[in-house]
Amino acid sequence: MAARSKQKQESPQSVAESQPRPSSGYLVVARRYRPQTFDELVGQEHVATALKNAIKTGRIGHAYLFTGARGVGKTSTARIFSKALNCVKGPTTEPCNQCDICRSISAGEDIDVLEIDGASNRGIEEIRQLRQNVVVRPSRARFKIYIIDEVHMLTKEAFNALLKTLEEPPEHVKFIFCTTEPNKVPVTILSRCQRFDFAGIESHTIVARLKQILEAENISAEAGVLELLAQRAGGSMRDAQSLLEQLLAFADKEIRLQDVFDLLGMTRSDVLEALAESAADGNVGRVVEIFHQAITEGADPALLLEQFLTFLRDCMVAEVGSSSQLFLTAQTEDGQRVQQIARNWGLPRLLAAMQILDHTLARMRAVTYDRVLAELALVRISRLGDLLHVHHLVDILKSGQIESLQQIVVGAPTIASGRSQSASPPQTGTVLPRSTGSHPSRSPEGLPDAGFPAQPLANSRQAIESAKQEVALQREKAFGAGSVKTEAMEPGGHVTQLTPDNLAAVWKHVYESVGGMAADHAKAYHNLHLEDGGKLVVTFRKDQKFSCDYCSRPENQEKFNRALRQIVGHPVKLDFVVSEDGGGATSSRPVTAGERSLFDVLQEPMIRKTVEIFGARPVAILPPTKKPVDQPAETPPEMEVGEAADSMEDESDDFED
């Protein structure tokens, strides 16, 4: 890319002199200093080199597609290429720009080089007329060239009408298509064209070109003016020249930095730095004040957020250790200052803030209350410290390491809780898991509820003990009060001691955690008992062998093992067996008649094959319907499993999947 900025260029004076001027009127900068030769193309040297080599070797195609953002030189290149092909001295890589053909092409008035706007000539009738005209030879030039700008705007019918002509055009016809959205051009058109992608122009290249124009216009500019214009242009040379045109009309003999802020609604870099520092410190009030002052001075809310997003991007670049040469907004000499701000933010907060700004900017394009959205985004960014604090707490509690809560800084921001005063006395330090009180907890500043009340504790030890008690209470609720005995396994962890009294409750929790068909088969067990070594044996009756086999499949066995390990807090060996008498009699569960009938039918070969092939499972048994003669049958309502089993007769069973 560095080589692109060292392109060979003529002086701006010669460019302006070679550009035809109307007999009266004023030509704007973008037209007056438009490139007239391949060597004057800025930032597109790869395209210029390819086209010049095609001319030198005689490999000139019949159709070209120029793609790229607006203002990067697509149409200018098409005109230069047309002059190179039709110049009286051509085909040549250096059109003279003096003959009548070159001058008329530069002015867009040549009879043999037709520039067509695809947006306003997009119908099939215009393309049919074009097809009729291509057979007519050029009047005076070597080729008849059609330049269709914004070709993606043509209708589907127009593209179809153009296909045959584009595939085999007359030898005197050339097509040059220009578009900013090549993805909207049919692939049948793309395959018939030579495609050239025009890159966005780098900021330092735009700055160099603008300096040449100012020298030709005898206008001076303060330091930083052209850099701001290049940044605002976003890689478009034409946009940068149009902005410069505004400033030339606004200023006298010198363009001041304040002129740029006043005329274009941009924000000074020191304001962006102050905004970033206040947001990093969590000073929400100061952030709102800075934003209000900037808007009062004429800044545009959307543009301010866009500049702030770019500034945070520079902070991100500094935080990851890249060079200050990659900055987009901040000056290179401000590298240390940006690095200090970046350290105050930290990379996670920078990334979160940039995402918030990105989403807000997308919404602001479609609303009229853009200022409110901008303030909302800045307030959310300023409170990111609280959100991340809650995030760490969630990770700690999910891991089950309650003791690690001691590492949380005493007095950290907390979240409002609905816990009643009688449930826990006022304390300070850290945060407890969600209370089961009647009042719902709320999250601050519209942030998602992280599930943590903000009842402060007296010290970390009290917080840990309270958390342990609440965890034990929740586990008792899950397994049944008084049925689960826990003992400390390691700091912050608990282990459920399996006993004959709590086997049924634990196993119920296991298969409910697994869910799906595996749970349906697992709850058909007959007995549960513990063997030596702590192995849990789940016994099925002989007529439930299919359920036992299903639970014993490796993928299902792994699900049950994982769920059991998570619930009891340590690995437990698990085995599924079939026994004539149901195995041990330690813990059994009565099976309803409906469930027994449902699993009985699973032993039918056809039903088992259906389950294996389609992954289906019977969910209800419907009784047969006896309909009167010559009367249509009514669809019976679906019955519960138990009701259906009681009414079954010796007839076929119907199943739903």
C-alpha cells in the first residue's frame, strides 16, 4: 500500500488546465482536478497497471466491471481507458488529452462513448434500444464504448436482454460497467466481464492530494485540517474533495481547524479524550455534561458517536500492543496518551463499549430521537464496570467455588435486592445468590438482571457462610427436605452422600436433568440400590428390557453419568440391569397402569423399529372408536396415558409421534 502513495502525478495546475471548462460557470474541485491519465489515478495503481498492460499487449477485452466504494475513481478510470482506446494516437497507454476525441470524452460529450446511468435507464426497453444501436459502427472513433454506471440497478429483464449481446458483441463495441454493489449483479453477467476491484484510498494519500490542490488554489490550512477531512471522507477521494470545496467557500485565504468543526459538525480530539477518560472512571454525570456541551457547540450526535467509536478503536490498537502508526483518529505523537487511556479501560471494556456504539449507530439511522439514543449508549458504557463485576460473580457461583468470593473487593458495587430485612441483617462486603423473597430483584441502569441481590454483608466470612446455607437449602428443596446429607468436599464445594432414603429423589433429579426420550425410559425403572464401592444400580423388570437397553447406550450412559456427577458432587459408578424379580428392594417406585401399558407396547417389533428409525416415542394411547353404520367417525379426543390404559381392549393401538 505504501507504493500507492508514490504514484507518478502531474502537477495540479496541469490537471486543471487539461480539464475542459464550460464557456461560463464554475467547475467544482472534484471535477476540475479529476484524473486525466493512468498516472494521475490515486490509490488505484494496480488497476492502472493491468489496463496499460492490456493495451500494450493487445489483450483488450470486450467487457469490464469496475467495483468499489463511491468516489474511488471507477468512472474516471473508465473515461481514461476510453481515451486510451480511441485517441488519435492510440490505442496508447498515454492519451494525448489534446485531440477532439480526448477532450470530448473528458467532457462526457463524445458521440461514440456513451455514459448511461443505470438507475434511470434500468428497464428492458432501454436495453433493447442499446442492442439495436450496437450494430451501428462508431462515427469517428475506433471503438463504440458503453459506460453503464450503477449497473446493479438494472432490472432482471434488462440483464437477461443484455446477456447475448454481452457474450458476443460486435468487434467495435466495448462495455465498461461500474457498480458499488457487485453482489447484486447476476452471476451470468459477472462471468462475461473482466472484474477490477477498486480499493478505498488511504488517508495519507488523500492528504497528499488535497495539499496539491490547496497549493494550486493558493490556499493554506492549519495543521490537522486535511487529516480530519481524510478521516471524514472514509477512503473516498471525491468526498474529501467535496468537503474541501465547502471549506474553500467558507474560509478566506486560510482554513482553520475550528472552521472544520463548525462547518462539518465534527468534535475536537480533546473532547473525545475527556469523554473516554470520564467513561473509564465511571463518572456518568461528567460524561453527560461533556456530551451536552459538544451538542451545544454544533456537534452532530451520530457523528460524535462515530468519532468516539473510532477513538476507542485507536485505544484498542494501543491496548493490544500495535504501533501508533495504525491510529485512525488520534495523532501519532499522542501514542502515550492513548495508551494510558486504554490501560484505564482494559480490553474487555473497550470491546463491549465498541459493540454498544456499533448497535446504537445502526439504530440512530432510523429514528428521530438520536440524541436520546446517544446519551443512553454513553451512560451504558460508563457503567460497564458494574456489569463486568456481576459477570465475575456469576462465573464464581456457577463454578461452585463459594470460597473464592473472598477475593471480591469489599465495598464493590451491588445490585438492588428484594430480600427482606428479616431474612438477612444489613452487612457489607460481597453479594449473595438470588433471594427467594416475594419482591423481584432489579438490575441497575437497565442492565440485564444477573440474578444477584445487593444485600451487603458484614464481612466476607459471613457472606460465605450465608451462601453455603442457601446452597444447602436449595439442594434440600431439589432432593426433598431431610433426605440429603452433605459434607464438605473441598473449599466452596459440596457432595451429596447417597443413602437408601434419598436414592429415588436423586435419580428423579438426574433423569429430569437429562430430559428427552432417555428420561422417559429412565423413569420406568423398578428398583434402585447401592452396591459395595458406592455403585448405583438401576434395575428394570424383564418386560422393560428395551428401556434398559436404551439407557445403556453409550451416548445416553454418558448423559446420566454427567448429570449424576453434577448433582452429587463426585463421580458415581452407574449401571443399568434387568432382573427377573426387579433386583434389590431398597428403593422402588410404583409404575402406573398407563405407564406399564405404554412400555409394554414398546416391546412390539414394529413399534421398536419405528422408535429406532425415526427417534419417535409414544406419548399417548388412544382407544379405538366404534362408529355407527353409515355415519362418519368422530375423531376421539386424546386421552391421558393412565385413562387410555384402563379403556384398552384387544384391538390395535394408535400412537402419536
